[in-house]
Amino acid sequence: MTNPNHSGMPQSLRDWLDSINQRKRAAAASGLKYTPTNVREALETLTRRFVTEVPEVPLIRDELIAGPDYQVPVRIYHPEPGAVLPVVVFVHGGGHVAGNVSLYDPIARKTALAVRRILVSVDYRLAPECPYPAALKDSLAVVKGLYRTLELLCIPFQPRLALIGDSAGGALCATLAHRCQFEPGVSIESQALIYPSLDYTLSQPSVSGNGEGYLLERDRILWLFERYLQAAEDRRAVSPLFMPITAGYPRTLVSTAEHCPLRDEGIAYAHRLSEAGILCEQETVPGMIHAYLNLEDLVPRECSVLYVRLGEFLRQ
């Protein structure tokens, strides 16, 4: 394993990353292999250890939204039950293999409070048990059915819809932004993508430049994609980075991390949207690695800044 460049990293993150890399080397030497179980456990352990602040949200409700072949569990967060607010769909990360609504509950709470919207968090099906396109179908079902669900729950809302997703959730959001241009009755006004996975071909330079020593590594990304894309899909065709862009795309925020292997595909996506005339803002957070929202206690300032940024963008 190469020594990572710690430029701009807070000391707390640097020390933790060094310890993780030492443990990874020991695990590799012992012959440890990735499995869905240990990949899920790793994200669970990391997030529950470092995301410890769980703010109160006045109204939280679990519900099901019917899809074509699955009842999709969602968790609804209302930061101000007395107010009629717009809506945001939150799609969690985890490489399409890990993560769930429960694990991301603290992050969803903070996001709902930051953006001041009714937030609907999607518990989509995971690979390898449910490969592509199950997660996409579930997310689309939520986007299409959430207004009716809120009406049945007697939760008043403004019919204005945004998307927020991190990592694999960013991939799902960006794909929804493309597909929903052609869905009657569905209008997405904005999307915010946090260190998103947008290129299943892994063709951007940062995949190699940041592909070892920064928590998310190239070999793990390849393993995750192989579990998600099991039917010889055309990986370029299903990558949001390469999907055709029309005037119907929502205004977009892409927030990448300096030391993330997915950094350059986020930057390239933002450039494509801007060149096509779509309102798009892109930023790269210095010194950060992939999934730093799940490491909040190590980098509280950077996480706080990102939550504020999400709120500012969605309220524009």
C-alpha cells in the first residue's frame, strides 16, 4: 500500500486513517476477503462510532410506498410540523451493498433540519441479493408516490421536490434526475450530490490517484460494482456521468472530497451539466476523504459546513 498524501487533513482524520490502513494491511496478509456481511458491518461500525449526535426532530414517521414489485420502506422527517414545507428525498450511500435508513438516521435528521424540508429517506433494496435495477426502481417508486403518501398521512406540503444522495445514493439521485425528465407528473427542482458515484466504468484519474489509502479503495469499488451490476449491463450506459443531458435537468450541487477516488467523476459531471446550460455548482472540500459525513466526530467542522451548504443551496 502506498503512503497517502495527508495534505490539508485534520490531525484527527490523519491519525485514524493511518490506523485503518495498518489494520487493512494486516487483514489482507491474513487472507481476509470482502463479503456482503463484513462490508455492511464495516459501514455500520464506522458510522455508529463517529456519528454520535442525534438531534431531535419533532415528527418522524415510518411508512411504505408501493412500487411495481415491492413495498418500499421510508422514514419521513418533518422539522416543523406546523409549517407547510417542500419535500426532499434522501437516498443513502453504501456502495449499493450496505447502509439503511436506520444507520443513516442521524444524518437524515441533520439534513432535514439543515434544509428545512420534509425529508423522505428511502430504504431501497441492496445488492447482491437485489442487484441493479432494484434500488433504482425503489427510489423511483418513492419519488412517484411520496405526494400521495403525504396526503394519506394528512401531512401538508408544498409540491416542490429535491433530491439529496451521498456516494451510491448520489448515483441513484443523478439517475433519477435523468429518468424523471420523461416521467409524467414528476418534477425535480434541484439535486445535491455528496461525493457521488457517477461512473461505473471507473475511467476518471482520481480512481487511481486516490484509489489506495483513503478508506474507499479501488479494489473495493470494483467488488461493489460487481455485486450491483450482475447482468452484463453496459456500464457506460448506466453511468449518470454519460447519460444524455437535456434542458429538463434540475439545478445541481456536486460536493466532492479532495482525497476521494470518485472526485474527478463528480467534477466531470458538473462540467457536463454547466456546458449544457444547467445551473450547477461544484465544490471540492479540501483535506476530506470519501464518506466523511459518516466520520463526523473526527471532522465536525467540515460536516457542519456541508449541512449549512445543503440548506443554502436548497433554499436558493
